[in-house]
Amino acid sequence: MIPLKSDFCYAILDDRGMAGDGVRAAGFYRHDTRHLSRYVWRFGDLELIEQTATATTLTQYWSRMRHHAQEVMLERRLELLPTGVMEHMHVESWSDEALTLDLQLELDADFVDIFEVRGQRRKAPRNAVARADDFDTQLFTYVAQDDVRSETRVRLDGLGVAPLLLAPRESLTRHITIDFATTLPAALAAPNATPRWMPSITAKRTPVLEQAIRDIESLLLEPAEGRTIAAGIPNFVVPFGRDSLLTSWLLLDADPSLARSALTYLAARQGRREDPFHDEEPGKIMHEHRESELSRIGEMPFRTYYGSADSTPLFVVLLGDYAARTGDAALAKQLEPHWRSAIRWIERYADPRGLINFRQRDDGHGLTVQSWKDSADSMSYGDGRLAAGGLAVAEVQGYVFAALNAAIDLSRLCGGLEAERQGWSDRAAKLAETVDRLFWMPAQQTYALALDADGRQLDVVASDAGHLLWSGIVPDDKAPTVIARLFADDMWSGYGLRTLSTKEKRYNPLSYHNGSVWPHDTALFAAGLNRYGDHEGFARVRDGLTALAGHSADLRLPELVGGYPRDGSTPPLPYTESCRPQAWAAAALIYVTTAS
């Protein structure tokens, strides 16, 4: 798979640079609407001999040899733009005779929502796509059920509709222009510029670090509200809450401006009312925002969706750490209504124990699990049974602890009252005592994954305890014990931290959350090691993630890989549906490489 992206426009191509039948999500998209579902060149008997790809461009060389010499060379350069595609074809004949090249282009456009591509069934039938052809232009038009109009216009410049005639030794260049037009207000209001990123990184620019930097740049988004970052290609090229907050935290030293813009973007979409369909609540920070049809017309809740138990405390944590590292008190004051509203959400929606829970939805809408391990089978007991009902997941409580401490510093910056700071300090201390008492598993020497609605532990050894170290909620005298447990062979693969111990009944190295290795999960563990002064452990994590990136053919950290041991015979196999590139994976590599 070859991913390309330019702002909200992205392409998923097969290994030959075409959008055909070989890749399920193949096509060209704008705002999660597939503007071209088929884009396949047939170059006759030319053979692909070389290709390179960057975030926005694909360059290929096709050749035909005769008698040990090149007879025809075709250079294809496809450039993805924020609103379409420019493709340049340069053909050279090295023959002393006239030649005919049969170049054919297969085109189609279905304008389906990305969720339809992923298997979601619509409730109402789709409107038909209109197609109009003339000699040199093909136009596809679709009007969605909310009257948003989308067009794909392909100008062929004489290619793909008739044989190409070449005189002896002739060279010629043609340009195919593809426009993805839409009346979507979000697209009309955006600047439609390909984002560029200039981080401040003094570490040696190794190949894997360079790739991670390119991945972050490729995932930047420029909506009208300001810069933010997509979670990953192909399924998550939209603004996210949790992902952008953790990515921005990992990149605070490299580029604090990304945190600033992500915070202001999320503040503008902070929850204002009770809306169960969208999981919205006053003060809550969103999980994701999408502009595709099924979300716009309400068949799915993702237009602006708030199904995340952790985005809200993470918002306060990032703002607090941003202000502490940059000295930018002005942003803390500008966002004071928003961080205070986030703290009120914590205070209002915590249970009597002070814990933040989420209800596992069973209505077919939204996310069933609303912590970062958001697959439906991620929350289990030691006997392998899945937990049902409400859950208080361990790391969410750590985030709340960190948010309360961040609020104390933000209050001081904003001239708040000492009484409120003391109240938050007392609440944080009580939460730390509660978590240590209710989540600690003496036999396993770590913290439980979660508590169910009856207060029973989900008594499995999982990576979530690494997030607790990051938050600072783990008592100093227990931190070495937790660290040692996470570095044990059943949890530490050599490349990174397994999401679930190999000793647990639901362990599977290539599951989404039950034994795989997620780089960002491991990087937050590394940050926890730094917090508690285990610099040797931090170096061990840096070595593991760097080796994992180097093991990949593209030198990038994917979203997740299998949890196979580094010293075993099985390589770190990729999870087949993981995003590549993926924001917090790339940020994880940058963090462990550059953090002091």
C-alpha cells in the first residue's frame, strides 16, 4: 500500500501506484469521501522498473527494452494536492522508428463515505453518481442526502483515450489534472494548503528519525479553526482528541506550537450540552470530528463525537505542561473558561469514589470501549471473560490525577483562589490513595486494567500501568516494582511493551489490544521511567523502538505490531489493518530519540 496525503485529501494506492482491486480502501479521498474509486493506468508491455514516494508525490519509471537497450521510457509523476491531483507523464522514444503506445486509463468514482468502505451499511439508499464524458474530460457528480455536492473532474490532455503516437527519438510531456470539488462548508472555509512542519530537533538526524519527522508533517491538517493533526492513514485522516493531545505532548520539545494549535482547535469544539447520541456532555473534549456523509446526516455519531473518557483530562494535562515548558501564560488565560469547564466535567461525572467511568454502549452507535484500548474485546478478567457494563479504566484515573495537578498550576497562572487549588490538591491526593487501594494487585505486583461496575478488578497484567507511571500517580515506593513487572519477559517484547501479558488467557500477539505492541503506549511508559528517574530503563525503551523502526522496510513505526519476542524466530509482524503512517507512533520515535 502506498499512502499519499495533502491536508484533508489523501490517496490509498496499491504497490504499483494504482487505485484498483488489490487494496480494499483504494482510491482518492477528500474529507473522507472517495472522489475516485478506480484510477488504473494500463501501459501495454512497459514494465515498472523504479518508483519512489514521498508524503504527497509518487514517481515511477516504466520501460520497454529491445535487444538489450531501452526503446521507450515513461516517467510518471503523480502529485496529490489539497483539492485534487496533478499527474505528469513524460515519454521518451529511443527508437529510430515511429512507435505507438497504447496507454489506457480506467476511471470510476463512487463518492462513498470512508465508513462504507470499511463495511458500514447505510440505512437509506445512496443517491446515484452522474457521469459525463467528452473526448478529453470526464466529470463525475454526486449530490449527498444533505445536498452537499461533490465533483471529480479529470482532464486528460490527450492521454488515456487513444493510442499515443511517437515519432523516431521523440519526447513529449502531458499533464492530467484532477479536481475534487465540493460544496462542503468545512472545505470551502479551509485554506487548502499542504502543511509544512519545521520542528526544532538537535538530535542526530538518523534515517528512522527523518522518516518520523516526514510522517508527522504528512499527517498535519489545516482546518479553518487552525492546525491540528490526523491520527493516521487510511482510516483516521480527521481531527482527533486523544490522539492529537498525546501526539502533541510527545512533541512538546520538538514543536510546542503544535500543542498550542491543537488545544485551541479542541477548545472550539468543547461539549456544551447533554447529547447521548454523540456522547456529548458539558465541558467534555471531543474524540473525533468527521465531515463525511453518514456522519453529517446522522446515521453515525461522528460529526463531532465525544465518546472518550480520557480526552478531557488529557486536554488539561497538555495545557498545563505546555504552559510550564513555554512560559506562555497568555494561552492559559485565553483558554481559562475551557480548562475550568474540563475540570468541572471531571468533578461532575466522577463516581462517589472519585473515579471516571464510561458506560459500554450496546445500541450499535459510537464506541463500546471509550479508553485508548477501544476495541470491543480489550477489557477482560484474568479468566478470559469480557467485562460488561460501566468501567473505570486504570490509566484514565492517572490522567485525572495529572489534570488536577495541572489545574493547580493553571489556576496560579490565571490568578485563581488558593482555596480552589487546595481543593484540587486534596482531590488528587484522595484519588491517588483510591487508585492504589482499589487497583493494586499484590500477587501480580502491578495495577489492574480496570474496575467493573461492581468494583471488581479486571485482574490482568496490562500495559496501562505504564500510563500510570507517566501520570505520576504511582507512589514512589511502588514505582520500581511496577517498572520491574513491566520489563518482565511476559510484558517486554524487546521492541516495546505488550498491551497484555503473554500469560493471560486472551493473549494473542497479533490482536489489536491483547498482546500487540503500540509504540505510543511504550513511549508513555518511557516518559514514566523518566519521571521516576529510571534513565537506564528509558534508554532500553529507546533502543527497542529504534530497532523496531529500523526493522520496517519503510523505516517507520506503524500504529502497532505483533508482540513477538525480539530474540525469537518470528519478526515483529505488522497488524494488517494498522495505519501507516500514524501520528502518535511517529511522535513516539521522535520523543524517545530526542528527550533528555
